[in-house]
Amino acid sequence: MKVYLDSSVLVAALSPEACTPRALDILALSPEVVISELTVTETRVSLIRKRKRGAMTAEEVVSALTALSAAIADALLIVEPLPLAAFRAAEGIADRVPCPVRTMDALHVGMASILSAELATFDTDQAVAARAEGIITHTESA
């Protein structure tokens, strides 16, 4: 089973949040975990935002970013480039699904589809969009 993570899950795995235990369970139970360059950037920016908001110290952010880099280097997280096909898929997804989706959410759903992967997300609209596209989802509750 290949599972594509969006940044909501990855950030929760790297920093203390209410859904951190669920994020860690998803990682532990997934034999192949894939992310995109988009996920990497969103995760790094989210961690920096947490520091600026006072939710994490600079040292905690450095530790989280180091853990992210190590997981990528050790191939625990497989990073895929964001191809042009993901942008075209996102446009179609935005049109087809019943709920309004943000661009980044549609891109993540598009990547999961292109990679024939299940999607792990804690974003409700993104999960609805993925399910509408026939993608198995792993969310905060199950």
C-alpha cells in the first residue's frame, strides 16, 4: 500500500498537535510513504509559521526540519516531483468534486491519483474531494 501524505499529516508527525498520535500511526502502518515537493515546502513553511506564532521554539523547529531531512535522506519518505499532469488533474478535480477545494488541496489529490496512492490528510475538504475521486483516505478519525 502506497500512501501519499499531505502537509497536515506530516506537520502533525513532526510537531506537537492534537492529531500527532494519529499521524504517527499512519506513518507506522504505511509500508510506502510518498510526498511531493509541494508537501516538503508546505511542511517547512508551516513549521516556520509555528515558530513565528510562538507555538514552537527555534530549536524545536530545527529539530523537526532535521528529522524531515533525515527521513527523506533515509528514503522513509519518498519525494516525488510535481509534474505538469498534477496541475491538469487538479483543475479537473476542482470541477468534478462536490465541495469547493483550494488549489493546494486539489494538487495533493491529483498527486495521489497520479501515483495510484491512498491519501493521508487531516483536511476535511481535501478528504471529501479524494473520496469523490475514488481515492482511499486516511484522516484524523480513521
